[in-house]
Amino acid sequence: MEPLSPFISLPNEIVTQICEHPDLNKDDLIALRLTCKAHGVHDAATKALGRYFRDITVLFIRHSFQTLVDVCEHPVFGRSVRRIMLSSIRCGRDNIHHKRVINALLVKTHPYGYNDGFPEDLRRYKATNSATWLKTLHDVSVRIQSYNSRAQDEDVFAKSGDSLVLLVQAFQSLARLDSSTNVGLTNQECHGLGRDQSFCAEETKNEDELWFNALGDTADMIATALLESGLLVTEFNIETCLNLISRVPVTEEILKTQEVTTNAMFSRLKEMRLELNEFTTCLEMFNAPALSAILARSTQLRSLRLGSREPPRHYSSLHTSRFLRSISSSYLETLHLYQLELTESSLGQLLAKTCKLKRLSMLNCIMFETSWISTIKQIKNTLPELDDLHLFSLTLCMVGAMPRLVEEYEAKLLSVINVRGHSCIQSRLEETIQSYETFADGISVMLVEGGDDDPW
């Protein structure tokens, strides 16, 4: 007890400075909090520990949901919560004994897995590393048991109906605190509550045999909980991927039968951020209809951020176009598009619906099979209230009819445009359009007169 006396005697201000020191990790703060509570010291550690609950990810297991309730009901931790993301990932337990599922588990612990392409490598490895191979099999067995346990926990939790009850309880606690909170769904579980007590999705794009994406069901649960709890959210976030298979592909018929409460919640949203892990070239886009339906329901959006974590891939414009055409709000004031492959028609239709737009940014976007100039002209002529324009690294893809020199010149013109003020925007865009047309006309003349030079 004696070594604690100097700490106990410290002024509250010093205790606060110690607890707020940036080098203290979570375990340090937990230890300090227990010490402060045990000896009646000014409990600054509890408030400092609250920073670890600002951004919460909740797994679809009872322990994770119950922990969320405990955090939100806490008088200090609850006030620290700023964002809650529900995992939409579920175990694909129906295929647990499938060879590909076992291989997906095995590949985490063994470099060859059950790779049919390298049978000799696998046999050689087993012969020369028997002890390691036995340990590998043991590790895989543990992973299968852990995965199966997670699946069983999900089944029991889903059948109980307690997920919605607990979520409403957590949201009600936040509503009473009148705190500013964002909610949403994600397929990233690496920082989820209760991760240390359950098998988790580490990297879904490499484990798609193990998981399916219950995106629509998760969005409906969040929507219902928000309405029943009375919690007002400032932004709805979606972080997901398109190529993670749904157990039942979402169809238009399924979407029509979803709860009316879902429409009511999304129709009052003012801000949304939809970020995809990556766009897939696969035509079987299981989650695209659910995402499109969410965008279509959000009729009052003022701000939308739509983009991808990964750079755009060729032929992903089909999927981007579906989302852009689904946007139904005519009240958009802020639109931020990043790392997308776009088409002139879908982007043009969106801009035509957003005449009240005040802030527009497009970063690292690709225009598919046509020039950006028509879009630049549309921005100049049809957005009378635009007051903030930021364009960065806009490029072209597969514009076969355009000379290479013109394509390069356009990319240079649109590498950076960062302008504020309506008159300044008009002037800058007019200058950009004239510069492009003058250069393009010059190239056309060269094609007619030059003969042998190849500008392609």
C-alpha cells in the first residue's frame, strides 16, 4: 500500500495530465482506473478511457451487443460514443465441411493449403516438416471449432430476437444523452467489441468462402432500432464490398416486402457515406440492389460521399451507374465522389437532379469511353448555386476515338481544379473549356494537314 501514497496525494490536475498522456495504452488506463476507484482518487482515467469508445464496431453475437448496451448506458463512456458500426458479416455455416471452406481456414496457417495446383510441394512439405505439419493441422482444427462456435452463437442470437431489443436499448441510452452519433454497417470486424472472444472476419475479400453479407437485414435492423429508440443520427455510413456473397440474393421482390419503418428512417437522413472496399467486375452483384434501395429511400439527403477504398477498375462503371441513378434526393448540397469509374450519362443524370448543389468534389475518378469536357460544361451551365468545386486527378479510360495528345492534355487540364466562389468557378471552367477546344482543334488541323505524324 505504501508505494501508492505518492500517487494518491497528487492534485487532481496532475492525475488528469497523467491519465490523458498520449503514450498510455488501453491496458494502462484500465489499470489506472481500477487504482483510482479503489482508493477514491479523482477518476480522470475513466474519462480518458472513453476515447476507446468513440468509434465502435459491433459483431453479430450476444456478447458484442450486450457490451454495446453497457457502454452506452455508462454515464461517461456513453457520452464518448460518436459512431456505431454494425457488422453485416455472418458465418456461412451451411458449407463448413466443404473442401474450399477448410482450405480457406488452412491457408491462414500453411503456405500451400489444399492447393491442387501444387500437390508435389504439399507432399514434400509434409515429408520434411512433419512436426510443423501436425501443428498446422491442429491450428486448422482449432480454427474450424472456433468458426463453428461463432456460427452457433449467431444462430441462437438470431432466433432469440434479442439483437433488435439490445440495439434499441443502446440507442435509447444515447438518445437520452442527446449526443451526436453516426451509425452504419461494415464488413470489417478487426476492431469489433468482443473480438477476443469470438472468431472474426479478418479480411473478407480473401475469406469469401467463410462468410456471407447480410447487408439488407442489418440495415433494416438499424433503421427499426433508430425509429423505436428516437435516436437522431447525423450521418449514416456504409462500408462494404459488392462481391461478398449474400445467402439469398437480394431481388426487387424482397426489397418491396421490407418493413415500412426502414423507408421512414432512410427518408429522414440528411447525410450518408457509402464506401465500398472495392468494385468487382463480377456481374452477380448480390449486394448492389440493397445498396441501390438504400440510396433510393434517402430522399432528403443534403450530403453524400460515395466512393471506393481501392482505385477504380475497368468495367466497374456499370455498377457505379446503378448507384448514381438510384440517388433520389433533389436536396443535395454536398456531393463527394472518389475513386470511381463513371459514365457521362449516369453522372449527367445525377447532376441534372442536383441543381441546388453548393459543394462538388471528384477525386481520382475515371470517365469511361468519353471525354470529361461535356460534364465540365454541364457543371458550368446547370449548377447555379455551386460555390465550392474541387477536382483532382480526373482521367479517361478507353476513349478510342480521341487522339492520345488530346487525352493527355485533358488529363493535365483536369489534374487539379480547386476553386471557391461562383464567379471564380464560372471563370475557371470557361477557361478550361476554351483551352481544351483550342488544343483539340489544333490537333484536328494537324491530322488533316500533317499526314505522317501519329498523335494517337
